[in-house]
Amino acid sequence: MSTKESARNDAGSSGKLAPGLPGTASLTIIDRYIIREFLTVFFFSLASFAALFIIINLVENLDRFLDRQIPVGRIIIYYLSGLPDTFLLTSPLSVLLASLFVTGKLSMQSELPALKAAGMSLSRLMKPFLLATFFITSFNLLNSCFITPAMYDLSKGYEKRYLKSRKEQNLEALHIRESKNRILTVGQIGRDRQSAVSVSLETFDGSRLIARLDADSLRIVSDGDGWVFYNTRQRTFENGRETLVTNPGAETLRLALAKNTFTMIDADPDEMNLVQHLAYIAQKKRSGLPGLERAEVELHTKIALPLASMLIVLIGVPLSTRKKRSGLALEAATSLLIGLFYLGMLKTIGSLGFDGLVNPVLAAWLPNLLIVLAGALLYRSANH
């Protein structure tokens, strides 16, 4: 049976197509055909991009693997654990390629005109694509919020520890808001993330400094609320006079900061699931820790990036509905261009959000909003 005859049979004697797609029970032959072709191209593209990423990374890190004598089994685990993150990053590109390829194939083989003649509208044509990408998006949300963070230590964490050269320590003092009127300043945090050196605790009355405690070092007491300061110099400022009290021993104070404050300063949001990420942002807001904007951008990106796989169909399907003579190579080139442009926007606008130049929520969602706008314009043009 030809595609045109199938479309007419699906439409029924009244000339109308089958109802919407609330579930697989209402899928027509045309729907199943489109979904099957779409998923075939999607998974092939996903596997191709993953293989390309692995090859490029292997060429880049091969000398490091050999220098550090890393076992082959550990290298395999490293690349396998990085696949969820690779799939998440390349899914929008693979979805766009699949939608352009399948719709372009229908158009080039005159199947799309037959479907239109049978009464299938553009919105009806997009339903099987949206159904397929709904499941892809659902998995990617789970992947972004929980699976990829769970694989962090085996992939990116391992890369930071063993494959990349250690960065020079930051010599700038770190200022942490301990409470509404106190600021803790540390010169350098210990490697155990439970100690620090060159410490000061300043107390303010409005904008006026009323007391300052300097210490050579401090240590966080793990089994209590105390923070132990060593070799302290306590200065108080009152009525224009300064009073100094020294203590060469240890002095224990209670601070409003969490015990994991130093750990969270260098924490990477990529290693946190959605629940941990929300708690991380709340802690940064309470403590006045730096990098709040970056953490908020990455939180919203964890949701915005998976949703891009569904939204990008709004571009792919209308863009390929017209019959072309250029062949499917143009579809691949177009998808790569649009996909790389999207990923470039995500990176560029996200960087502006990291620096506080753009609202963090807007920085994460603006690329998706631009996709929706472009898709609406293409949909309107294709309908006309």
C-alpha cells in the first residue's frame, strides 16, 4: 500500500485524520513510520557524536594516560561514565538532525505532499515527532538531575584529579558573611577543607567596625558547634579607642556557618543532583559565598538543556517541509549549524550569567526562548 493510500485510509471515510496522540493506542501507521525513522536516525546520531567525542578526548589525553600508567580498564570506565553527560549535551543536536532528515526524506520522496493532500496539517505532522521527543526529554531530565551527577566522580572528577595539571592556589583572601554583622576572612583554606590560615573575624555596627579578631589559623570542630582559633589577637574599637587582648593558645567560638562551608567553596554543581544543588544555593545565599550566580545558572541549565530536545523540533520539522533538490546532505549541514549555534549561545550567555551581567534565570533559559521564537516563525511560514 502506498503512503498516499495509507494516509487516506488513516483519515477515514470522512476525510479527517485519526484523533490526537494521547498514547500509543491511537498511533496510526504514518505515526509509527515517522517515529521509527526518527528514533533510528536519532540513536545513530547520538552514537556517532559519542564516538566522536571519545576519539577526540582520547587523542587529547593519550599521552597523560601513558605517562601516569593508567590501566586500560580504568580508561574504559572513565569513558563509559562520561556517556550520560555526552548524551545530554548532544541530544538537541541529534533530535534536530533526525527531525530534519525524516521530514526532508518525506518531502523529497513526495510522501509529504501525499500526506498533505490526505488532509494532514503541519501541527498533526509534528505530533509523532513531539511524542518521541517527549520520552527523550523525560529521560534527559532524569539524566541531567540525577544520573550525570552520580557519574561525576568517575568521569569529570577523575579527570580533574589525574588528567589535568593542578591549578595554582588562589592567593586572594576569601570573605564570607558569617551573620548579618560579622564577616569571616580567610587567607588560605587547608587541603582537608576543615582548617584555614591567616584568619580574621570582623564585627560591624552598621558600617562601623567595632571589633576584630585575628588568628594565625582555625580548625572546625567536627563533633560540636565550635570553631577553634589559634594565637588570637582581639581588638575592640569604642569611643575612638582601641583595646588589644592577645591569646597565644586556642579560643573556641560558635559561628553561624555550616561545617561544610569550606568544602562547598570549591564544590562543582555538576557533581550534585537536583536536591543537593538546591541546598548548595541556599547555603551560598546564607553564607555570602562567591559564585552564587554560577550555581543558579547551572541549576536552571540542568532543566533547560533537556527541554531543548523537544523545543528544537519546532525548528526541524517546519524547516524541512518544503521539497528541495539539494539532497539530505543539506539537512545534515543545517542541523549541525543550528545545533552548534544553540550550544554556542548556551555557553556564551551562560558565561554572562556567571559574571552577573545577565540574570541567571534568563541566562539559562534565553537560548530555549529563542528556539521557541524561531520555531513559531518557521511554523507560521510553513503553514502559509
